Amino acid sequence: MTENPRGVDAVARKVSGGGRLNRAEALTLYEQASTHLLGRLAGEARACRHPSGIVTYIIDRNVNYTNVCVARCNFCAFYRPVGSDEGYVVGFDELFRKIDETIAVGGEQLLLQGGHNPDLPLEWYEDLFRAVKARYPSFRLHALSPPEIIHLSHLSQLDVPLIIRRLMDAGLDSIPGGGAEILVDRVRRELNCYSKASTDEWLSVMRDAHRAGLRTTVTMMYGTVEHLDERIEHLMRVRELQDETGGFTAFIAWSFQPSNTKRGGTEATGVEYLRTLALARLVLDNVENLQASWVTQGGKVGQLSLSYGANDMGSVMIEENVVRAAGATFCMDELEIVRNIENAGFIPKRRNMHYDVLGDPIVRQRDVPRMTTLAEARAAGDHSVPKELVQYRARTPAGKRARAPR
């Protein structure tokens, strides 16, 4: 690491004094500051913004409703092409069972994301959302990342604001920040995700969502082909949109998981994760919350994240399929998340997606079954086609065959 203490000291003083980092100063900190200094500065920024000592988390379930996808991002181990024997679509009744299980352990939200499946029209999503809300009126749907919304816009030939409005009318409560990867088009082209959403398109969906009154999160997947200055460019684009709309509730960073992907490679280290997280806390001075990505880093690095700018331990999750497909198998139930927060010297509190504090841990109020592994979308070998799919017109030959009368 190149040494330039005088430059680092000047930037550190600016940050400590409440000054806003520019691109060059952010790069100086990442390239030249010690990990200890980055952590101290980020910890001070977190404490200034969240002086109560509370660290939040949410009990929800990450349901990936289909793995069929035409985007073919080369960093993804989860997707299956149209017609694959391993492709699936979760049925409405399956989803209801997952919601029942989530409510049983104190959850009140689904994080619902999936592949770009050309055989699922906009009406399928609307009917699903309405069915959920009819059965569980207070249950929240944190659903469909910007690329999924763009995909629905292309399928339906309707513009994005109308797609968002129709989904909101059906029951959409908020939008997750997936599909951001690195918000630099050079990187997106190399990752083969430019066609699903360019940088400006991704940001535009979020702008439209914020203008419609939705709150959203924002993510960054680093450690593929991007340069350090491109990570900073990503953070700056996020900060600029947040200045404009104020619609992001939280930022989440995670490292690329290379196992089982076409791209392959080596995963970034835990130290690099902590440095990236700390820099995000310092650059994103207008984003209230930073989540710790324990699902990719493990519980102990997740715990250490609380000293590097994070004020939230993310989700109990219950189910996860995308990161697991790339080889990450970390699991923490509510009890373990609570212990990690308390052992780091903080006060654990449950929250919702808007970061309203809901109360103390459920596990401190009643017995909750321990969860030692994350649930999966579908049991191995289950190739069943949901009965309601026959109501929707398939676009591909494979989709038409799957829905044909038997």
C-alpha cells in the first residue's frame, strides 16, 4: 500500500470535521489509509448518525420465485436458461406456505426477487401480489429489483413508471436494490449485465420509484473486473441520486462469490470487505443505514462490520438461493444475530424495511425453533409446474410445452 500520511491526514481531518469527500479524496483514503484508520473514521461516522448504540435487523424471507433467466450474467451461478430441467417457478400456494413459516418466527416481509423469465407476464406478478395482500393484508412485499422491472417493461411494452404504478396498485411496498453490481457501464458490459440495465437505466428506475413514493435499498457487488476508482464512481452515483430524491433507506455491499460461476476467479478478502464498507459509510453521508453482509462474509466479519460503519445486521433471511448457488452457505437465525450484536457491545432491535424500530428480539419473548440452515426455494428434484401458470400465456416454446394439458 502506497504511503502518503500527509495527504491521508488532511482527508481524515476533513471527514472528522463533517466535510464531504470528493472522488480523489475517497480514492486517497482507500488506497493509502490504514485499515485501522478507515475503521475508526467509519465508526465515528456511524456513532454520530446512530448515537443510541442500537443495531437493527429484520426478520424476513428471501424468496427467489424463479431461476429461469434470459439475462445470462456471467457472475451468476443461480440462473437456468429457458427450457432447463432445473428451471422452476414458485407457485402461489408454495409462496403462501413460505409466508406462514415466516410469520411463525416473527417475520413480516418477503424479499421477492427472481430471474428474467419471459414466460411470466406482468399480470402474473399483479395477481400474485394481490393474492398475498388478500390473504395477509399487513404483510409487506419488498420486491423486484430495477432490472426485473425493466424486463417487465420490455415484455409488456409499457413504460417503467406505469409498471411501478401497476405493481404498487397490486400491493408492492418497496423495491430492493439488487442488480446494481457496479454502476459503471464498462464493468457492466464485461459482466454481461449491461443489456438487463445500464447504469442510467438502473438509476432511472430508482428515481421513478422514489418519485412514486416508494422507498428502496441500494447495493454494490464488488470484486470482479472493476477498478478502485469505479467502486468510488458507483458510490458517487448513489450519493447523487440520494441528494436528488432521498429515497434510499440503506446501502448493502457484498463481494463477488466466484464458485460455480462462468466468470470464476478469487473472492475478495474479509479485510477488503471491511475497507470497502468503511469507505461507503464515509462517502454516503446522505444514506442513513448500512447493512452488514454476513450472508457472504460470515457472522464474525458481519459482527466486525459494526465497527466499520454498519448499523444494521441485515436479515435473518430464513431462505436464500442466489448466493448459496455460488457456494456461500452462511446461516444465522435470530438468536445468533442477536448474540453477535450484543457481543459487539450494541443493543439489538427488530425493524421493518423503512427502519422503524419494531421492538426487542422475538427470541427474548417466546420460544422460536432454531434455524441452522437456510431454506431453499424448491426441494431437490421437484419439477412440478404450478397449477395457476396455465392461466398465463407463455411466450417461449418451452413455456408453452410446460403448460400444455396433460
